[in-house]
Amino acid sequence: MAERLLIMRHGEAGPGHPDVERELTGHGQQEVRRMAAWLADRDALAGLRLLASPYRRARQSAAALAEALEAEVETLPLITPDDPPQAVADWLLEQSPGRPLLLVSHMPLVGALTGLLVEGRADLGLAFPTAGVAELEAEVWAAGCARLARFMTPADLG
């Protein structure tokens, strides 16, 4: 049975320094709420495990998702913007099967990770708009072994 992985970029964030403390804008909060409502209507995501980057904007995005999905947020330190996608793929291989995963992270990691898992190359990843979600399916989370089942953005939801 194929496992399910959702990879989400955080909502729009405002400028700031240091980068780790940047916060969602009002628009970014709306984007995330729209995506959270869409995800909450998906029966296939029951029992989902929700993991977020330690950066503030990702944690804020994950908190809105957690409320809509009735899930707890776990912090995953290896999904910050410039972390290597192969390290995340290696981590995915260590996870117990059976539960969908949702990672809330940043560009360029979300694009590179999607490219690595689907195309086998991190440089062939998707350009994620803010709050965009890629839904992948795979028997094993290794380079080139996943299928892109769906890619949704807040704009797709009207």
C-alpha cells in the first residue's frame, strides 16, 4: 500500500531579521486557513502526523493546520530552508508506515525535496507558492520513487 506525504510551504511571511523569527502576514494567515480547510475535508488524511520547521512562520502555519486537522504539531529541525533534501529523505525512510505525514517547511527545501522524491533530482523540484501543498505517494521514500498525486495552492481554491 502506498504511503502518503504532503509537503507544504508556509504562508506568506513579512520581512524581518533574523530570518528564523519572521512571522506570517495577514494574507499568509488567510492562505494557510484556506489550505487547512481544504485538507480538513480529506478523509484520506485521518490520523495525520504534522511536522514543522522550527522557524516561526512554519510553526504559525502548522498551528493553523493543527487546529483544522485536530493534530499535534511536532518540530522537525532538519526541514529548515537550506537543509539538504537527502537528509529529509533518509529521515522519511526511518518512519513507521501507515500514517500520512505533512511537513510544513520552506523554499528551497520543499521544491528540492519534491524533485528528489519524484524525479530523482533535487534540481528538478517544483516552484512552491506560499501555502502550496504537494501530495506524494510512494511505496518507499527514496529518490525517484514517488508519484506526485496532487499539487494545490490557495489560488486553486478560489
